[in-house]
Amino acid sequence: MAKKTTRKQAPKRSPGKKKAAVRKTSATRRVATRVARKTTAVPQRRKRPSRRLAATVGAATAAVRDSVAGAVATMAARLRWSSSESDAVAILEQEHRRVQKLLEQGEATTERARKGRRELLETLTAALNAHELIEEKVLYPALQSHPQARDVVLEGYQEHHVADLIVEELLAVATDNEEWGAKFKVLKENIEHHIQEEERELFPAARRIFSREELRELAARMLALRPPPRPRARPRR
């Protein structure tokens, strides 16, 4: 008779041993995961610059900004006119400031200042006459043929005329009369409007139309029309 072969059965593991093996496998996986996380490149945080470095950078930026601003201003000065240059428009602007100062002084006077009002009105009249002369003989004729300035020039002639009429009426009114102050205020408002219109429209147009040399030539003609200064009276000994 043939012998029966019997398979050897693997020994059965107890439940306690199975749990221990599972725990060992889980622990191994956790350790591997930690090692992988540590070896992975972690992006480093950017360090903030120190206060001293930030101050140095700020100062350098400000210096560059100031340098650029200075260069722009220099270039603008070359391209634009400077009010300090001796040209026709600069001369008229200076006279405007003088006339405005006299108008403010006259408006601040009272009826008691009879002599002061009379002297101030004489000074103002002389300044207005000289100013109107150089505008009507030099600047206005030079600009009247240009369409962009013609209307303002024609209005300027009429505004000069109105101012002259008010001055004549003021000269006929007693300085201690309350009517004198009212007329002087109307004169002041009329002249200030005239100055504002010229400086906003007419003078910028003149700078666009004429070249540097042409404005200097106009200035020379204006100065030639000015009366020579009166010699000061020597004090008596």
C-alpha cells in the first residue's frame, strides 16, 4: 500500500503576535515618513533687512530723486522763461506788482488822510501812464496781428481808457469826500481785472509767439520810452 503524504501545516500565530507585527510595521512607516519630511528641502524665510540697511537704502533713494528733480528743473529753466530775466513780459509784471501795491495803500486810507491820498493818487497816475504807454506803443501793436492775442489786446485798450476816466474823476473829487473812497475802489477792481487777464492770457501768448531775442528787443524799446528819473532835491543846509 502506498503511503499518504501529509503536508506540514505552518504553525498558527497567536493573536498577540499579529498585533505586535502590525504595530511594528506602522512604527516603521512613521519613521520613514519623518525621515522623508526632514530630507525634503524646506524653503527658508527671508530675513528682514536691518534698520540701518533700510535707512541707507532710503537715503540713497532720496538722493537719486533729488538729483532727478534738479535735472528736470534745470531743463525746464532752459526751455521756459524765467521771470527774473530782462524781457518785455518781466518788465510789465514788475510794474503790475508796483501798481497793485499802490492800489492796496490807497484803499487802506481814510478821509482824514487828505494829503496822503493826494500824493498817492499822483504817484499812481504817473505809474499807470508809464505802464499804459509802453503797452500801447510796444507790446499791443506787436501782438495785435496774432489771432490768439488780438481779442485781449483790443480789450486792453478799452480797459486802459476806462481806468483813465476814473482817474480823471478822482482828481476832481476832494480827498476827504466819501465819494473818493468809492471811486478809488472801482478803479482798483478795474485795474486788478485788467492785470489778471493780461497775466493769464496775454503774457503767456507773448512768450509762445516771440523768441527770447525778440522779447529782449521789445524790452529795450520799452525802457527807451521811460522818462528819466527825476533828480532828488538836495536838502538845504
